[in-house]
Amino acid sequence: MTPNEPLNESLDRITNDILTSYEAEPRTRRIGDQALPSRGKIVEIVGEIRQLLFPGYFSDKRLTARGLPYHVGNLLVRLGGDLAEQITHCLCTQRRCEQCPDPHPCQIEAQAMTREFLSRVPEVRRLLALDAQAAFDGDPAAKSIEEIIYCYPGFFAVTVYRVAHELLAAGVALMPRIMTEYAHSVTGADIHPGARIGERFFIDHATGVVVGETTRIGDHVKIYQGVTLGAKSFPKDERGRVIKGLQRHPTIEDDVTIYPNATILGGETVIGQGVTVGGNAYITSSVAADSLVRRKGLEYEVLRKKRKNHSPAGESH
């Protein structure tokens, strides 16, 4: 390229260079493959699912008991079609489909997955009601359940996680990650859809929270901003590739509270029932039940504490 070269000639040569790079690096191109799922459409689907989960919260129209069946029916028709279409794209992407026969097997499977997911909506609603109550009970600044559902970023992140987790359990590929990464971009909380989280889960403030794929969290767990539940190491095979499918992230048992910026790492690390983890703690080994973990200089110490009784699920104070 010379300073006086005509622009058209420069663009022709640059075009050829880019095309050559496509040939040289096929891992970062998709040519001739089925269309990827639409991230924008999946974000819209998250909004439609929230309307279904929380009637009257995220729609422009006032809902009445008389009009509710009509509203839900219309929403299910629209949501069912949108979900099935995007799940089809997810399946085709995963399987590298080129030309499929009619009827399209991925479409048939996507419709079955959509039905399976929609049948789980009542259970997701039950879990989210408990999560909202836990947030209300655990945050003295919360004035109402409505405030939790409508405003709290931690609750939004948990809502999207619970939706994505059900889709993953139904066999849907890619879409669950798109959903949780969208929530991550909005809230700052990164919850992998593969994590297993029990009832009455509350993330306070949300920003900077990381919950890894193989994390296991029990019931009535509360975590604050900046908490990382991550991997300590990544075992590799003989070719130097990370071995997938192993538990890499910690287990958090029931009734645990983890304060800001604590880091807990490792698939063999178990935080026992009733433990309180103080802020900025760095933990890579198991902690016995009913303990208090706190920083002591550059290290941390573990103290025994008395177990507290919790109110029954759903009871407010």
C-alpha cells in the first residue's frame, strides 16, 4: 500500500487479505451454516417470560382477574412460538445442521423442549416467590415484595438464572448462556445456568458476584456483592486440554451467609451448614458447620458459633 494508491484498489486488496484470513482461520467464521439464534430476540423472550412469571409487573396494561386467562393464553401463544423458533436455531447451531428434511427434526425437538419448559413455569414461580421473600426478610432497606421484584438487580439475576437453568435441564443449548450473560451485562452478577441453587436464595447488591457452573448452593443462602464461588484449578488431559464435566466449584450448604468480596474456590471445598463467611475472606478448603470465618491479617481464622433458628419458608417478619 502506498500513500497515493487509489482507494478502490486499496479496498480490493484489503478484501482479498480478509478473505484469505477466513481461509486461514476457519474457527472464527460461519459460512454456509444455519443461522445462529438471535441474541436480541432471546432478550425479548426474557421479557416475555418475566411477564408470565410476574403478571401485572412488566406489562403496560392493567390486568384484571376477568382478563387474566385471555392475557396468559395470548402470551403463551406468542412466547411458545418465539421460544420454539430460537431453540431450533440453538439446536441447529449445536449440531452444525446444513439441510434438514421436512418436517425439520430440530423444530420437532424444539417444540417438545418448549412444552417442557412452559410446564415448569408454576415451579419456577414458586421458587422465585421464596427468593423474593428471602430478599425482603434479609434486607432492612426493602419496603415491599413489589420493590424486590421490580427493582432489585440481584433478584433479576436470580430470575434469569432460574429460567435459564430450566431451559438447560430441558436440553436447550446456547440459549441459557445467552440469557445469563445478558443478566450479567445488566446487573454485574454472573450466575452460570448449570449451577444448582436451592430455595430462598438472595444476592444483595449483585455487582461482581460470580457463581460457577458446577457450584452447588443449598437453601436459605445469602451472598453479598463481589463474592466469587469459583474454581481453584483446571485438571487437563494428556493433550493439555481442560477436562470438562468435573465439579470445579464449591458446595455451599444450607443457611450460609457470605459477606462482600469473599472468594471461595475449589470443587472439593464445602462450606458447612450455618457458616458465616466474613468479607474479603479467601477460602480454598472446607469449613465445618456453624463456624464464623473472618480475615486475620493476611490469613483468616475459623471460629465456632451458635446455630440460629430460621423462620419457616415464606414467613415475613
